Amino acid sequence: MANTIGANLAKKKLAANELVLCMGVNQLRTPNIAMIAAACGFDAIYIDLEHNPTSLETAAAISVAALGLGITPIARVTSHDPHDSARILDCGAQGVMVPHVSTEAEARAAVEACRFAPLGHRSAAGSGPALGYRAMPQAEINRLLNEETLLMAMLETPEAIENADRIAAVAGIDVLHIGSTDLSTEMGIAGQYRHARMREAYEATARAARAHGKAMGVGGVREDFEFQSWLLGLGVRYLTGGSDVGYILSAGRADVKRLRDLKLP
């Protein structure tokens, strides 16, 4: 059943300390992918605009489809340019993942771009898809969108982990999200998510999030349910389980292997 127009399911679940499962959208570019994610039971999708050629128009169409299904559309934007974040929010996304946030100043800049005054300076465009185009006073629009927008700072460098507490203290940041692939690469231990240094980074971020009442998210760690269980025990409540490409490849490879292994008569 579709959620109440304007309500952000993922943000509500995080506030209640419930698990939010998100599916990455990397290559599929029709609104059907939102329906597929909902049918799988995901709470949210994130549309990756950083590493893929998906256009703003396509991201907007997928976001609007997700809104109608009651799952939360989130976009990982391409840069720290404030227009990147504000524009996709105006087009229907209910959340933004800002990549490569390594300092308090960069976290504050993300808030400036994504929140209306008094928290930030996002340009007011009136009602839009995130509110179902409902007619309401501008002050109410600004208040609702500030409440329902999920702002995620991606920690992807050792510097970001060192500054995790200061980033978490920034008002308007909702989630500290470790991009495991980038962070492990920057550490010189690419893909070694169980490495002691990575565990220390997860633990430090969890402490910072907990100290400031923020949620913690992790992406990149897939198909390792034992380690995912450790992350959940640590306090992670936003988890990217996989992506459209990953799910297609894993299922496709498994089917092909089974068929190739059959002995022909």
C-alpha cells in the first residue's frame, strides 16, 4: 500500500531504530525498477548518479514511481555542487547521499544545499512531486520538506573517519554512511571489509552517530550475511543490500552455471 503523500518511510523507520534496506539502481532506467524493488520488500532505492550515465529526467521518473509505491527514493549525487542536490530533491527524491564528505565544513555545505532556512539556504520552488503537488502555504512546504528529506553524508576517506564526530554533530545531517568500497580503497585495502582497520572505522563511525543521535548506514558490503549481522549489531540501520546489476549478475551466473553443468545426452 502506498505511503501517505509526503511521508518518508526510510526516515521514519530510522527514527524508530528500525532496519532500512535499500537497493541501488545503477543501470536500469525505467520506472519499473521502483516497482521491482518494492515487490522485493526494499524500503528504499538509491539512484546512483555518481558512477552511471543516468540522467536527471530518468532519476526524476524513477523517484516519482517510488513515491507512488511508498518506498523512499534517494539519489547519490555527482558532486558537492548545491544545485545537484537541490535539483533532484525538487524533482521528487526524498533523500540525498552526498559523496566524499570528509570535513565538518563539507557537511555544513550539504545542509546549506538541502535544507530551507533556518537550517540551510535551499531555494524554495513551491510544492512538487515529493508533496504530491498539494496546495499549501510556502512556510508549510518548507517545514514539511525539511522534516521529510533524508540527508546522508558519505564517509569515504580516512580523513572522514577521523572527523566522524564533528560531521555527526552538524545539525541537519541525518545519516553517517560509510561507502565501504571507496574507504577501503583509500586505505590501501580495497574490498577487505573485514580488515581490522575497516572494523575500527565502522566502530568509530557508530560511536559518533550514537553520540549525536544520528543513524548509521553502510554500503558496498554484499553477500556476507555474517558480516552484515555484525554491522547490524554495531548499530547500522541503513544497509544497501545490493544493486540492480549485482542481483541480475548473481542470479544469471547461477542459472548459467547450473545449465552448463548438466550433462548433455
